Amino acid sequence: MSPTFWDEVTHLGWLHLNHSTQQTLERLGEWYLPIIDVAVQSYALGLVGTEESTFSLVSQKRVVDWNDGIIRSVNVASGT
């Protein structure tokens, strides 16, 4: 994602994880990136995932089952 996108996200009052800035991989190792993401997602009330992504599918199921949240899937190839 572009820095402009993340600036807009921040401007709207949303938070996001930046593993690059936080140097998660370098400090904690490769397994911590998905573990941290899953822990944060467990509190999500909504999630937009990509079609045919196992990670998105599992995350979306958590949002719906654990938090009665809203989900949407995006087809990256078509943009829909």
C-alpha cells in the first residue's frame, strides 16, 4: 500500500500495524508477524480480505464468529 493510503487511514482515526517500522521480523522472528496479526484481528469488528486467500478466509471467520462483525472479499485481479 502507498504511504498516501496509510495517511488517509490514520486521518480517519484508524490504527494499523507497520511491521517494517516496528522491525517485527528483525526483533522477534518470522513467526511473530502472523501471530501478532491474528491477535489483533481477533478484536476486529470488520475485515476486508482478498478472495481465495486462506489467511483472509480464516480471519473473516474469526471476525464473524467471535465479534459478530462484517466482512467483505475483494478480487484483486478485477478490483471488485
